[in-house]
Amino acid sequence: MKQLLDEPALRALARGCAVLGTGGGGDTRIGLLQATQAAQEFGPAELVDLDELPSDAVIMPCGVIGAPTVAIEKIGNGNEGVVLRDHLEQITGRKVAALMPAEIGGSNGLLPACWASRIGLPVVDADGMGRAFPEVPQVTMQLAGIPPSPYVLTDERGNLIVFRAISGAWVERLARAAAAEFGGSAVAAEYTMTVEQARGATVRGTVSLAIRIGEAMAAAADPMAALIAATGGFALVSGKVADVERRTAKGFVRGSVMIEGLGADTGRLLRLELQNENLVALEQGTVRASAPDLISVLDSETADAIPTERVRYGQRVTVLAMACDPIWRTPPGLQIAGPRAFGYDFDYAPLEELASVNH
Amino acid sequence: MKQLLDEPALRALARGCAVLGTGGGGDTRIGLLQATQAAQEFGPAELVDLDELPSDAVIMPCGVIGAPTVAIEKIGNGNEGVVLRDHLEQITGRKVAALMPAEIGGSNGLLPACWASRIGLPVVDADGMGRAFPEVPQVTMQLAGIPPSPYVLTDERGNLIVFRAISGAWVERLARAAAAEFGGSAVAAEYTMTVEQARGATVRGTVSLAIRIGEAMAAAADPMAALIAATGGFALVSGKVADVERRTAKGFVRGSVMIEGLGADTGRLLRLELQNENLVALEQGTVRASAPDLISVLDSETADAIPTERVRYGQRVTVLAMACDPIWRTPPGLQIAGPRAFGYDFDYAPLEELASVNH
């Protein structure tokens, strides 16, 4: 049976994307409103598996680039997806057959559903991360050797830029600077590829995974327990937000969050460091979890994930760490998304090992 | 008889472009070396009048964007002109018939000759300023309503960007940020137009004017007198450079230069303020000359213009002010290139009026 991204599916998707967003990827509340409105006006988009599409069909991965703190206030005009699709088709001379979230995390997991419903195309059940990461080339397409260019960027005013850069790192640098000029965020189509290429270059099934996570949370009397069961995650600490340091600059949010344990965790102090996403969880100088594994800050009551731009002093939260897709634990994966890729001077250790050592 | 941009013509052109550059547009020494080498290897480019080309022929205005302080150390790979021409033809579907300096001032007046000789195309005897200005939309094409987009930017590494912005101001903002990411400078093709459009959208005859200025200087026993005669300029002061304040940031050079009068001008102190180009000349709080009129700092011995990035303490210099093309003195011209366009809180007065009041 066809899976439609209708309102119930979008609501579940939004909760799941928030959890997989590890704090980043954009606020799912706004993403849900936009996707729901599009589904009402234009009919819901269809979710398809790669294997349901012809091998030579063209997939357009897409999403927001910029600082989530900005994106919650700087809303699109709604037509950006059409503009990106049209221009991409014009410069490549090929028809786009389906949209795909470049990252499933945060509102970036919802945006392709919103645009696909406006354009009348399906959404592929896959993404380039299985989570959210801050930088353009931190995607499985990069690992698979798919070129990021032509990288098409547009803003709500109607400006459009095509980057044909010599590397993913140069796309990141140039597109980030443009997003900063646009006020801190913009939207893009990137790493255009065929279905054939996408089979070995994406994390598959992540849209339906996010929907399942959201549905499990909604169905359970104890959503936190349901979420932990659905994700196989580890609760690192439960407590309250004791300090937030957050700044928006050069197209990123950076900062840190301190969480003071309560209840069984009284006396403990966990520090999260972030660049759009939560990157590292530290306790008394010891790494409890780090990228590329997922670290999400959840409302202790509802288990809903709180994006980095909405974390506030006094919130009662539980920090959940989840294992990343295995591709990120390979040497090439760690090279672009491990702790050292973010400037940390320590080697990655899988969450499961850290958890068994620390507790 | 056809005018060829051969070595003698290029040498004269370089001297003329330096004077018309009002300090900016890039160091002509490097531009001359590049253009001469290209003329030797590929044969000299031909200089043509607009009326020698078919009305529907496509003209590619081009030049460097960025800070001249950077451009003297960050040299192109030589092939950028070919890359720009090829990509422009690809995205517009039209053949480029001739190159044109976007600005005649500085090395930007020479670069099209260099590229044209490599590509095998002529150079149009016109430009978009009759001088040099710091910002992208400060061109007569903007005044004539020619769109700046597609604005194609490339660097020596092979990165390429196409900007399709909603205004000249947005191109300036976005392309400047990209040039800054590239290390402070890049090269671009912009305001592509037909010969028919160019007739009412350019300052005509400026390449041959620059050559005539250079030839007059070379032929004269007193090059300063020859230059003043050739340009109708006013010597504002002769003296020595007493102070230089110059910083390179965000793709521009900004700062100021103090000149202490010597000889007949002893006791006088002239201050130049600059943004790539010399914008304003002040003496005891009184404006002696301002953009859009031209202000050039000349070596008092040779009359050669000294670009802003080479002005140094102790140099013996004469400051020459020259009337700009009449189009810049119209209300739309002053709006984009008058003192207020650069943030100064005074109205423009023509150089000739200021000179008659002050002396």
C-alpha cells in the first residue's frame, strides 16, 4: 500500500525528525506547519522506496542551509522548492523524478515533503545522514563520490546562485557565506544523482524510521520509554538546563548547554557542545557520547526533542544518545563527521562502549 | 586601419588605465605583464568600435572583483577568461563576440585585452565607468537598466559560481562575499548585453582614450604637463605622503592617505579617503574633489599613477583630479556613485566649481 505523507504521517514524521535532528536541522514545528499546509492545498506527497523508481530517475536532495536560530524567524515564501527544481532541470537538462531530504533531522526532514506536495513529486524514503549534521559535505553522497555541484541555492526574495565548486568543502565555504549574506539561512538542492547512484550513496528507510519513532511516541503512555525502545538509545542524564551559551555567527549556531542532574542523577553535570547540532556530551572531562553518534535533548515529560535554538534555562530535560548509521563509523565516515572533523582532539568511540565503561 | 592591442599599445594603455583607475582597478604592472605575455603567445587582440560589430552581437564585460591589495599577490591561472566565456555561452546559449572592460581603470582595463588575445576575440573600445569604482553596480550598464545577471564568477582554483540576483546591490553583496571566501579577489563576467544595448549603456572610446593618455605621457619631456593637457585635470597638491592608513577586509581596501605639500604647496595638508579607489580629497575640512570625479595619486617625477595598494610614506606625489563622464553627474549617476552612495554626508559639486572656489 502506498504510504502518503498526509497529516497524521507528517505529525509523526515531525516528532521523529526532531529526535533524529540531534538539536539541529531546523525547528520541526515550523516545518510541520508548512508541510501540513502544502498537503492540504496540493494533496499529500507520496513516500517511495528507491526500488520503486527507475534506475535512471533523477533525485534532488534538498534542504535548508544556515543557522536554525535564524530559520525559525526567516520563513520561506513557499515557492523555493519549485524554483530549485526548475533551475536544476534547466541547467542539467534532466527531469527531476523525486525529492529527498539531504538530512532527515529537524525540519529538513519535512521540507522535501512540503515541496514535493507542491510540485507533485514523490519523496524518497532515504536521506544523506540518518540524522542532522552542520556542514554541506557531511553526507553519505560525499562518501560515495557523488559531486555536490551543481549546488543550487535560493532565498525567499528570489535570488538564485549556482555553485560549481571543486569540492564539497568549497561548496560549504561558498554556500555558507551566501547564506550568511541572505541573513543567516537559505535553501538548496545538492548532490543530484540517479536512483542507481542513490542505492549505494544514501541512508535508506530513514523517512519511515522517523515516522515510526513519532508513532511509537504518540501511542505510548510513557513516550520516553517508547522512544528509547524505538531507537535503542541510551539516556545519559535527566535533569534541568542550568546554563545556555549560544551565539549565531557566519551561518552557524555555536555554543554549549549545561545540564544539572535531578532525581537519581542529582549531583551530576553534563555539558553539551554544539554547532547547529549537539556534537559532544562531556561529564567531568570524560566523553559520554560524540558525533557521529546522535545526542538529543528531550523534554522529560513528553520526550519531544528540543532543538538547540529552543533550549532554555530551567527546562526539565533528558539527554538521549543513539547509535549513528554504521557508515559513519567507518574511517572515511569518521574523517568527515567524527570528533576530529569538528576540531576535537580525541578519537571517536562508539556510544555503546562509552556507556558500558561509564556505568 | 585596425588598432591592435600589441605591446606598444598595451604599454600606453597600462599607463592610461593607471591614471583613470583613481587608485583602484588593480595594479597595472601585473596586468601589463599578463597582457603582454598573452599578446606574444596568442597574437594581439584587436580593438574595435561598437559600430564595427553587428547590432545583435553579444558583449561580455569582465574584470576582477575584490581588494587590489590581494590581487597583486593572488595571480590568476591565465585560463579564467576562457572559463567565463565558455560558461556564459553555455548558460545563455549565445556566442560571445567581444570582450569589454567593465571598468577601464587599473589592471581591469588590461585584463580583457589579455583574455581576448587568448580567446581570439576583439576588445570593444568602451567600458562601464570611464574610471574605476569599487562596487559591482557602479556601472553605466546599471544606469541603462541592463541586468547584472547572470553574473559568472570564477577563481584560479577552478571554482565557478553563477549569481542570478534580483538587483545589482544583491550581486555586489553576494559576489563580494564569495570573493572574500576565495581569499579576497576573483574574476567575473557581468552585465552581458548586445552591441545595440551597449550603444546607450557604456562610456565609449575609453580604451583608446587610455592609450592616448599613455602615449602623450611617454612622448613628453614633462609627462605631468602632458597628462594634465591630455585629461584636462587639476593638480590639487604636490608634496609627500605623510601617512597611510590602509586595511583589507571583506573584499575591499579601505583607509586614508595624508599628503603634506612641498615647494609652492608647503604648509598644505590634503587627506584622501579611499575604498579601493580614492573617493574624496579633503583640505582643512573642505572638499576639494569627490567621486564620481576622478582623483589620482601620481609620482611627481614620472606622472605615473600610484595605485592605493602601493602608496607609501615618503613618496613624492602630485594629486590630480579629473572630471568624470557626464553620465555620472546626472541624478541617477550621483545616486549610485556620488558622495552619499559611499556614506558621505555632503552633496556632490563638480570638480571645476570646487577648483574655482578654492583657488
